[in-house]
Amino acid sequence: MILDILTQTVYQRVLVGTALIGFSCGLLGTFTYLRRQALIADVVGHSTMLGVTSAFLFSVLALGIDGRNMIVIVIVSAIVGVLSSALSSFLERITPLGHDTTMAVILALTFGGGMALLSEINKRTFPSSKAGLKDYLFGNATTLTWSDIRISGAFALAALLVVLILWSDIQLYIFDAAAATVLGRPVRLVSIALTSATVIGIVIGVKAVGLVLVVAYVILPAVSARQWVNSMRSMAILAGLFGMFASVAGSIISITAGKLPTGPTTVIVLTLLTVFSLLAAPERSLILRAIRRRQARQVLLEQLQREAQGSTMQEVTA
């Protein structure tokens, strides 16, 4: 069965495509996790529906090309994602609404707008095929083509290069934004670059995973990696590898088990990997922490008992 998977073209596309998406989302999601902006990934993922439908209309009506052109979809969806993130931050500054509330508002607005456009697209006739647009909702890795994979790889490489170029400033910005500002570092540029890179990682993964589950691809590998390492560089690399491993494992399981969807299967693998990391990582294991707390309480109780016995002996002697 494994040999069949490796030799059939459709399965090769699934494995290569999901591995690329898993590595990119895992690595780029490290910065989202460290900045404590997990919900932003969900906002961007859901805004992709508005981006995909807008890209379809733009390609067909303005450019006169296939509405499912991957390059246009990635670019337009990335623009919508960045604007959604920026609008959420803007609303947080000018209104009394909290961070979570503004993101929920933008998520509902962009997702609802995307679904409304999708409904209108389905009602009308266009020179371009509309097949496959619904796959962006829940994902379908088997629809990936080699062209999609090459385009996704190019965008992912560009995002990774930006991260590498700004690596030192990114580290300073994530761990001490105030110091970065005082030192005159390009804080706004770094913030925009990180947001854009994360958006790219999410957008290229939506077709295979679906906008509903792509947030798991961004956050769970980073959560798992954080349990095993202490440096940001190691965490980013390990998160990418965890994302790649879970994607390949999930794809193989979904293929060999029958008609299981690749995205949800991979998310289950990621969840199991996260649970294992939380329980088994040597320095941050929840089990070891519980054992250490119990041992510390036992030591404290014994110490208190000895002190109480000493006090009693002194009173008797007196």
C-alpha cells in the first residue's frame, strides 16, 4: 500500500503538497504563537473565503482568466488577510472593544462576506469553471496540482526569506518590543513582515486543509515544539518538522484508511503529537510537574512536622 502511495501521481501530489504546507505553517506559526496571537490565525483563515471569492471575480471579470488561478488567489487572499488583521488592531485602538471582540467581529464580517459572494457566484454563469471553490471551506488535498504546489512553494520560500533577513529584529521585537523601539529598530516593518508571512503560510494551506482547520496547522506544531526546546530558532525548525511529519502521516492514514479527509486526519495527528509533547517533554512534562509538586508538598509537610515536633520538645523541656 505504501508503495502504491509513492508511485501514484495523485498521492504524490497530496504528500508533497501537504508536507510543504505543514512545514511552512508550522515554522511561520511559531511567531504567531510567541506573540500570543493565536486567534489572528483563525481570523485570517476565515477571511480567506472572502479572498478566494474576490480573487475569482477579479480574475474572471477584470483579467479575463481562469477564476481559480492560484497566483491571484494567494495574492488577493493575502491582501484580505493582512487588511483583516490591520482592521482588527485599528478597531481595538479606536473603540472600547477588547482584542478578542474585535477579532470576532472581523472574522464574522469577512467569513460572512465570503459566503455571500460564494452564493452569488454559484447562482450566476461565468466563462470560468466554479468547481473547487467550496473545497476552500473544508479543504481537499487531492485537488492540489503540481502547479499549485510550485506556486505555494514559491510564496512560502519568499515568506521564509523575509523572516531570515529580519531574524535578529524579529527576535528582539517578539521578546522585548519596547527595547526594539528604543533602539530604533524597524518595529513597524517587522510587525508587518511577520503578519504578512503568517498570512502567506495560512493562505497557501487553505486549499488542502480548509479555512476551518488551518489554524491548527499554524498553532499546534508551535505548541508541540515549545515543550522540547528553549531557543526560538530551534523552536521554529522543530515546529516546521512537526508540521511536515503530521501532514505526511495524516495523508498516509487518510489514504490507507479509505475515504478519510486529509485535513481533519492531519489535525488529529497534530493533536495527538501536542498531547504527547505536553505529557512527555522532559523539562515541561505535565506529568513530571505534577510529580515534582507532590514531592515538594511532601518535603514541606515533613519539614513542618519536624519543626512542630521540635517546638513541642522545647515546651516540654521548659
